[in-house]
Amino acid sequence: MTHYSLVPDQIAYYRRMASRPKSPNATSIYKGLTTRGAKWGATVNFKGRRYYIGTFATEVEAARAYNKHALRIIGPGAIFNQLPNES
């Protein structure tokens, strides 16, 4: 795998890597989430670093936090989780 610093367009590289299909063993349908006991942990990976966001009671809360922090860390080129409509 190519190291991110050797790629001229790092956002395009991030988008290609982030849009890969999820593993069949994935615990969540959302990007950047994992189970931590009975809670959900969220992390954003960008430019070879892992940014730990925190643990949340529900999967949707963690996905919402991932989206917020992905925008802050990566910018508008980030790939976001598609959350259910909440009315």
C-alpha cells in the first residue's frame, strides 16, 4: 500500500481508501465505529493518524460524532455516514 505522504492528492487517496467495502466481520454499518463492550467507539483515520473521538451509548450517536469530527479533521472532502432521518 502506498504511504499517504507519497501521494500528490491526499484527499483523493483518502476517499479511495475510505470508500472500500466494509469487512464482512465489521460490527457496525457505519464508517469509523467499533464496539467497546456495550458502547460504541468512534475514530477518524487520516494521513496515517488515528483520531479517537470517544465512546457513545448508541451506534447513531457515534456515527453522528464521526461525521462532525471528520468534517473538522478532513474537511468537506470527507466521506460521511448516511444517518437515518430523525423527525
